[in-house]
Amino acid sequence: MSESILKLQNATMQFGGVVALNDVSFEIKKQEILGLIGPNGAGKTTVFNVITGVYQVTKGDITFEGKSLKGRKRYKITRGGVARTFQNIRLWGDMTALENVITATDTHKRSGLISGLFGLPISRREEKRDKARAQELLDFIGIGEYADRLAKNLPYGVQRRLEIARALGTEPKLLLLDEPAAGFNPAEKVELAKTIRKIRDAGYTVLLIEHDMSLVMGVSDRVVVIDFGQKIADDLPAKVQNDKRVIEAYLGVPEDAS
Amino acid sequence: MFNLRDWGAGVWERSGRPVRVLIALGAIAAAASLPLLGGTFLNTPIADYGSVLVFPVAIFVIMALGLNIVIGKSGLLDLGYVAFFAIGAYTMGILGTKTGLNSWEILPIGIAMAMFAGLILGVPALRLRGDYLAIITLGFGEIVRITALNLNSIGGANGIVGIPTPPTIFGLEYTFDNHRLYFWTFLIIILLTIWMIRRLSVRRAGRAWESIRQDEDAAELMGVPTFRYKIWAFVLGASVGGAAGVLYASKTLFISPDNFTLQVSILILACVVFGGMGNIWGVVLGAIILGYLPDRIRFISDARLLVFGAVLVLMMNLRPDGLLPRKKREKALPEKGQS
Amino acid sequence: MLSNFQDQFASLTVGGLSLGFIYVLIALGYTMVYGVLRMINFANSEVFMYGTFATIIVIRDLFGFTQQSEPATGFRLVYILFLCLIASMLMSGILSIFLELVAYRRLRNRGSNKLAPLISAIGMSIVLAEFMRILTDSRYVGSPRVMEKKSLGTFFGAELRLDNVIIIVAGLILFVSLSQFVQRTRLGKAIRAVSMNEDAAKLMGVNLNFVVSGTFLVGGLMTGAAGFFYVLKYENTSFNIGFELGIAAFTAAILGGIGNIKGAFYGGIALGLLETYASFFLGTQWKAVTVFIVLVFVLYFRPNGVFGEAITQTRA
Ligand SMILES: Nc1ncnc2c1ncn2[C@@H]1O[C@H](COP(=O)(O)OP(=O)(O)OP(=O)(O)O)[C@@H](O)[C@H]1O
Ligand SMILES: [Mg+2]
């Protein structure tokens, strides 16, 4: 429970003149749900982007299970056990929900192009196994009935959940969720909180970006707050809520505005 | 609206294995009997129908299938596909006239050469996105042609003459005007290509390409080794183009740089898009129509390319996804072929 | 050879610059459309080709020049050249708008298949080129000489031929006017807004169809001017020149970073010079190859062009 899985060490990310992350350090412990909050444009998504290799940090380092992620290819980071969802949904719209998840499970297949071409038994076996696994994941997230629908035709809420199922398809150790409840109504949010806990209980570690305070505070074990690219708090939810700097950062924004 | 593609796919999915085998055999038999269909109506003004069927039609079908792997499956815009065709043809031309090797021995060499060229071009080019790839490949096509044009050791502007016909097999002789034999040979290559693409499309490779086509960043971040799969698509496409080149040279027995202009790349691209990108049957249909049409309408002689261009514009405006678009159905069972 | 090159370097540079300005103007046609629609306007090469014919028509049919005529001089010459420029620009500008209406608009509004507009553009390109081929009987069309290409003297050893000087000066004026237009006018600002963020621009009440037409018009005008310069410099044209020049200009646009007006300028000039120097050493038959090899290198090491936006990475 206390061993750390991912560490940001003085991570700095600069885009030309914009400093999106400024010397940010924090760590995530195994099987933890860590909330990451901050006002709009604070740099939360950028944290995800530097962890998953979309951008390379300008300074500092990021280590996953003790090994630096610097310079590692994006797909290798994912294979190593980090998967994410996207704030602006990026499913493969012309594939079915099930195909979306199976494509993610392909990450760990040993069979590839050649064994597929000749229909080798290993390819068949893996295909069968992963199809079952993908269906299982859809059921786990509670959208099993949509398996055969094209992703682009799914209702918005289902799409958001499919993003999670797809990320789980890569069998990650660490799951990064970028505003998974955006656009949800209160009932859906409660449902999602349950799902997130369920995911953690299934053995995953979760890093959660969320604007809805009651959701984050309710579900997280610990919360990191960033503002203007800087970490301003890192503590238990109850403590963070009363932190002076955090309140200042959110001043003018009612506490549970989403 | 009645959708031929969905109807066809529906029949296919509802059928059991024996029926499917029957359908497939029937289709192959129908294709194989095409050259037997005589009739002066089908003759085009300049050439006998049988010959048009071999070139351009069959060659176009092969090339369009190959280009479809690149564009239709993985969404990589290749405007220099003719380069691989040229490399195959020149491999046949050079080896055929300078060594004792015959067409069937040269075929794998030509394919390998084209694949190698695909690799050389793909490694730098596939790091770039969309339109940049288009222009690099376009440039590559031109470089290959200009090089052939200016290297006198491979014939320069005069090209290569006296390329040998394939050797006789089973007592069947490939004479210059034995169009039927050529057609059947090419048909076998077409079927092999279709088999290959269908096998690849259903499993991991097909999904990887599909995900790359739809959202490459998301694919990469979901663990798809996008670069590797793009290279594969490119090299496989090149191999088919190379094969088409070897066959083409074995049929026309004479090649020159003029046969490998950018227009060829564009025509093949048009076949793919016109027929329905990403859908094998659409692509085949597109290649048949666009291969046959310009020759058939030679009676309007001078204006035939003009009409062809106008058809492209009209078609794209009325049916941007082609004659037989890729699947749009909700119900798609992943273990079945979705071409 | 090298000392020969040193001798001729200055003159080659002047020739390369004037070719460069022709590329700059055509490249603007590609780059502006790309900036707004993120699409290669494949038929821009034909827009250019029609521009060259407009100039020849004015010279030959309006002013009745023949191969035997005496070149014009003085004020009459300025007047004729000016009319040619206007005619070429108008021809290309109008053709460009027409092109967008026929080949792109419907597809754009549908927003379907990404490649459909490109194929449609290729179709239009074939139609336009073939139409001209039939009209001209597949022949080269020479332009009667309206202007004697006399030397205006030398500058650091460079021979300043009149046509090259006109192209460089007028090209520069056109480019600067275009930049000012884009910076200052309402349409120009709208064009910039759309190319930065289409959705936001729409929200702000920009009439997209109008802006797109405007972009095609302006791009066409510039491309047409290039057509005039081309005839001035080479004194002939044909139905198939669009292809070669179009590819080169597009390369120039990419070299500088496509979608970027300044990029078109630097890319065009760089390419014009490079091509001229390279043909000196390797002979003209290899010049296209040199150009493409340079392009591959540039894209490999600086995938964004020299001035362009990031294209290998997108935001996730
Ligand atoms: N690729 C980029 N280029 C330039 N600036 C960027 C880039 N990506 C992010 N930024 C900037 O970095 C800052 C942080 O952005 P980020 O998307 O991480 O914010 P966020 O906390 O996720 O905000 P939100 O709650 O709105 O999602 C912003 O000012 C943004 O404009
Ligand atoms: Mg964000």
C-alpha cells in the first residue's frame, strides 16, 4: 500500500513562453486513488501528457516503477503499464465498442501480422481470449450491452465509460482518468464514483483529474492541487479542502462548481 | 436506400461454410470466364476486349488492391505508388533481358526490390503526417521516373525492349496475344492479394491499421506500435505494386519511363477512392470501371480524359465514400472479414 | 567548374530570385487555402496555367503582337504589361473561386471523407488541363516578344536583365501588399481567424463560405500574377506546365512551413535559388530530383518546415 508506483521529480514543461508545469513533484502509491485538481488551464492534462510521453518534460524526470520514462516511446509506456483516457473523447468512432477494447488488448499479444496472415493457432487463441476479455471489461464498466454498436453512435455517457474500458484493455497498472465525469448528471457521477472504487479494488492504481469537488473528495485517498503549473497542496482530501492556498486558487469559483 | 455492400455482407454472414465456398467459387468462375465473353460491344475502339481486360483492367485491379492497403486501410496518403510499379517493371526488364531468369523467378525478386524501396522511403517519410507524406511520396515517384529517364544504362528515354514472355507452363504458351492466359495468370495474383488482405484485416494488424487511420495519437497511446504498422502497410502495398510491375513488363514486353508517370499514381488513387476506400470489393469495382472506361470511351477520342476528370468530380460530390463504401453497419462481428 | 560558378554566381542569383518569386506567388495560392481548409488545393497548378494563357491572349489577341512585331517601349510597354498582369490575376482569381464552388464546397459542407476533396481537386485539375490541351492542340504556345530583354547594367557582377528585375520588384510589391491585406483588412483578419481556429471564428460570427471564397480569390490572384511573370521570363507556355511548377511551388510552401504566408516567401526564394544553382552543376534534367532530395532532408530534420507549426505532434 505504501510503495510508490509513479514519481514526478521536479517536472517542468515549457511551451515556448508558456510554463505549463513548473517544478512539480509528487508520487502515486500502489493501489491508491490520487485526485489531481486545479482551476482551468492549471496544467492537469499536461501532467497526463508528460507521463504518457505525448510531451517530453523540459526539466526534471518521471519514473514509473523506479525506471525513468524519459525518451521512452509512447506505446512502450502504455505497454509498460500506464494507460489513460482523454478529456476530449478520442475513441475510434468507426469501430464498435468491443473492437475499441480489443484493439487495446492487442498491446500484449505476441502474435502479429505474420501469424495472423497464416492463421497460426497462437493468433487464433489470443484472438478468442482477448475478445472474451474485452467483453468482460465492458461488462465490468457496465456498458456490456453496447458491445456491437459503433463507438460514434453511442450516447455521450457511454462513450466516456468506453474510454475507461479501452484504457483498462491495455492491462495497465496505473490508470489515468482525465475528467471522466465531465458532462455527467449527479446520478451518473455517483455511479462513476462507484466504478472508480471498483477499479481500484480490482488492483489498479488510479490518478484522477476531476473538476467536481464532491466527486474527487469523496473518492480520492489523497489529493494533489496544482495552480498555474505549480503544486500548491498534496494531502488528504479533508485537509486540502481547508488549505488556505487552495481556497485562494479557487476563489470566486464555488466549491462544487463543475 | 438500397446498399449493395450491406446486402452482400448480409448474405455472406447469414450463410454457412458450404454456401460461402460455393459463393466464392462461383465468383471466381465468373471472373475467370470474363475473357470468354466475346461480343464486339465490349471491344474498345483501339484494342481487343481481351487485351484491355489484361491491361489496364487486371493490372489496375492489382495495383488498386495494393494501394488500398496503404490508403484505405491505414489512411496513409501515397501519391507516388507508381514508383513501386516502376521498380517491379524495371527489375523484370533488366533481369529478363540481361540474365537467363524467367518471369516467375524474377517475380519474387521484383517484389523484394519494391518492398526494399518501400522501406527506404517509409522510414523517413512515415514519421510525417498526412499531406507531407503525400508530397514526399509524390516526389519519390518522380525521382524514380526521372532516374530511369536519365540513366542510359537502363535504356534512358528509350526504355527496355525485347523483354521475354513468361516460360510455357503445362503446355500453355504465353504468346504476346494470348490474352486469356495472361488474364488467368493475373487473376491468380489478384486472388492471392485479396486473400492476403482479408487475412490481415480481421485480426490484430487490421485493427491496428484501422485505429491508426481513425486517430493515430490515440492508437499510439493505447499501445499500438503505430510506426511499425505503418511501415508494414507501406511495404505490403509496395510488394503488390512491385508484383504488378513485373507482370506488366512480362505482358507488354516493352517498358519506358513514359509508362510510369504521376498520372498512373493518380489513376490508381482514383480507382481506390472511386470504388470505395477500404473496401476490397469497392476497390476492385473501381479499378475495373476506371481501367475500362477511358479506353471504352475513346470514341469521344480527344475529350476522354476530360470526361474522366469530370466523372471524378461528379462522383466525389455525389458519393464521396465511393461506389461501395466501407462498412457502416452497426452489427459487425469482429471475427469475420470486414474488408 | 567551380571558378565558372564563381563568375556566374551573381547572375545565377538574380535568375534564381526571379524564379523564386514565381514560386512564392504560386506557393501563396497553396498555403492560404491550406491555412484555412487544411487541404491541398491540388488544382492550383491549373489555376496558374490559365494565368499564363491570359497574358498571352492579351499580348497576342488584344494588342495584336506577332512573332515579327517590334517589342513595345516606354509608356506603352508599361501599359501593356500592367494589363497583362491584371488579366492574368483576374483570370486565375475567378477560376480559383469557381473551382472552390464546383469541386470543394459541397464536400466541405458535408465534412465527410478526408480524401474526397483531394480526388475532386484532381478531377478538376484533369478537366482544366485537358480542356486547354484540346484548345491548344497539345502544342506549346509561344508568346510574341512585347519587351526587349535588355540588360539594365550590372550589380556586383550580376547582369540585371529587365524581365528579372521586373519580376523581383513586382513580386516583392505583391507579397508585401498581400501581407498587409492579411494583417489589416477585415477579410484578411477573418482569414487569419479561421486558419487559427475554425470553430472559434464561426462562433464569432465569421461567414465561413465568404471567407473561403475570399481565400481562394486572393490565392488565385497571386497565382495568376505568377502566370504573368512566367510568360514574361520564359515567353511560352503549354497546357501541362502547371504540373511541374505546381509541384515545385508546393514544395516551396512546405519548405517554409505550409499554412504560413512568410513561409511561402522564404520557401519560394530558397527553392528558386537552389534549383538554379543545382541545374548549373548537375544539368537541368536532375533539378527536380535535387529539389525533392532537399525536401526530404528538410522534412526529416525539421518536420515543421523552417517556419511552420508542429505537425508531427498534435495535442492529446
Ligand atoms: N501543446 C501546447 N502548446 C502550448 N501550450 C499548451 C500546450 N498544451 C497545454 N498548453 C498550455 O498549458 C496550460 C495548461 O494546460 P492544460 O491542458 O494542462 O490545463 P488543464 O489543467 O488540463 O485545464 P482544463 O481544466 O481546462 O482541462 C494552458 O495554459 C495551455 O494553454
Ligand atoms: Mg485538461
